[in-house]
Amino acid sequence: MEKLIVKNFGPIKEAEIDLTKYVVFIGDTSTGKSVLAKLISIFRDFFVVLKNKNKPIDLFDYEKAFDFNNQLKNYNIDYSFEDSVFEYYNSKLELKIKNNKIDQITDDYKERTRFRNITNLSDSFSAEEIKKAFSIIYDTRKSVYFPPERMLTSLIGSSISGLWANNVALPVCFKNFAAKYEVARKENQNMLFEDFGFSYAFVNNEELISNPSGKDFQLNKASSGIQSLLPLLLVLNYELRLEVFKPELNFLIEEPELNLFPIKQKKLIDYLIQNINGTKHKLIITTHSPYVLSALDTLILAKNTFNEREVLKKEINDIVFYLRWLDYEDISVYEVRNDGKVYSIKNEEFRSIDTNAIDGVSDIISEEFDKLTELRYAQ
């Protein structure tokens, strides 16, 4: 089982996360959803260079360790972690970071032997050469980050290259996404997104959107929903097309619901699951939207129903397309609360997501509505 444990980092006091194929975080603003999601991506991409495994190694020494602090900055995370503890486990690696140092690292015997053979020679190699060697040895997973600011790429259009030329002060993670978008729009010059009711064309360095009536308009004049959605879809499709070269990607999508009407939120979740199911890719989502959870829960219910009543496969497929069915064991769903802790909201008894656990606002609205109705019609 892949797992991440975080203690005393930014708003997170204590979190233990089971890292399944799909991981979803929901919660209030500034509770730490994004921080946890980014940490998962960092550790999934993590590889370490050190000369002596039995001795704590300073994280800031390029000759000995991967630059964890720099990875945090790349994701626009600027919290002190002097008192923090990070523990990451997967089938190949156990890693513990405590008090700014690698406190423990263990990998499997085969990798350990190869590691020793190279580290004996490490004094004669530069830090960059050591990193290149270990990028081959470790089965590092490449993360693709979809920032909440992705709508900006739709607005700046042909000015994307200027972000680097003029050294614009934007987070590295956004610039990296903008670079991917620049490549993706050139590779995907004509795309039909039928489920979302529009098509896209990149012609003569101009981005055009067509609606079902056939009317064309520039992307920077499109609705905010399309401007938020298109960068996500273009980059996702481009990365998925490269699967033969990148068979195991880690997608991190912040707030997929941005500027989308609930039905479009549902369609986007269906689209994501359909494209990632059946691959080795993994997906992390941060969200504020109960509609996102409800859409996922429906896909879980479809698979649960099939598992219990296989004879009804056709009827289930008529309701939910079979490529979207979601295994309950493949998803972890957590509410990140203001107390700095993380709580699983999976219902083990019913093998579902407990969407009621995070939708307390509906109860508040209902209570207020009932009280006002009583006053209005009181005799």
C-alpha cells in the first residue's frame, strides 16, 4: 500500500493518506487540500542521492539528496518544515524526513545493491550527473500539475512565451503548465469536445472555439467555463497520447469544477475517469464541490451494482458507460478540516462516499428556510 503521513506542516497538523489510484481532497478554503495533493506529487516523483543511508543527510546538500526544499518552492509552497515530519511508503521505497533531514530511507534489495555500486563512485560525479543516474535507477513517476490559475493560459494566448522571456513573477508550477499548454495546443490543433458542447482549433497562432451552431469566436472571448476547461482538456489529452513514452503519470487537478455549471462538473468527472481507468496513471483531485463527490459516488455505485449483479451489465451500462465504472478500492476520499486533520469520508458499510458528511450547508439552508416559512405563514 502506498501511503503518505504528514505532521506539523503549514495548516496540516496530522494527516495519514492512503494513496490509491484516485485520491480526492475536499474541504474549506485554506485547510491544506492543495498542500497535501502537492506533497503526494513531490514524493511520487522523489528520488534520493546519498552516500550513507544510515546517517541523516542534510536535505539542502545537492551531493547527497534530492532538493526537497526546491520542490516545495516549485509548487509555490513556502512553509517552514523544521518541526515537520513526512513519511512516504510505496512498494519500492520507505522515506522519512524529520527536522530538515532524511531520517530513514529503505528500498528493496535489488535497488539497494545498484545504489551502493553507484554511490561508491559518487565523489567523481557532479550533482547533476548523479541525478541523471538515479533518474534511470528509480522508477520515478512523472507528475502533471493542473493549477487553479490555468484559466490564465486561455487569456494570454500567444503571449505565453513571454512569461519566460520577460521573467514574469509567476509560480514555477504555473509556468510549467503554461509550457505544456503551449506544446499541447500546437499538437492538438483541432479537437472536438462533444460532451462539453464545443470544438477547438489552433489556426495561424489563433485559438478558436466553435459552438454547436457552428459559430466561431476567439478563446479569450469565450465563457469563463470554457476558458477554465480547455487548458485542462488539451494538456490532459496531449499527455495521454504520450502514454507509450510515459506509461505511469500522476495527474494533479486543482478544483476541476472551476467556473463550471453542475452538469458540466459531472461530465468532466466522467471524462477524467473514463480516460484514466484501464491505465497505470493516477489522479489526485482537490475540490470544494459536493457535485464532484456525487459524480464519483455514482460511478462507484455502478461498479458495485455490477459486482453484485453481473447479469445486469447491459442495464447498468445503459445508465453509466462501463468504462467509467469505478472500483471502490481504487479511490480514497478525504475531508480536510480546519482543525488541521484529515478524515476519510468513505462509507465502508455501503461501499460509497459519504457525501452528507461534507454538505452541512444544505442542513443550515434547510433549517433557515423552514424557520422563515413558519414565520411567513404563522397565524
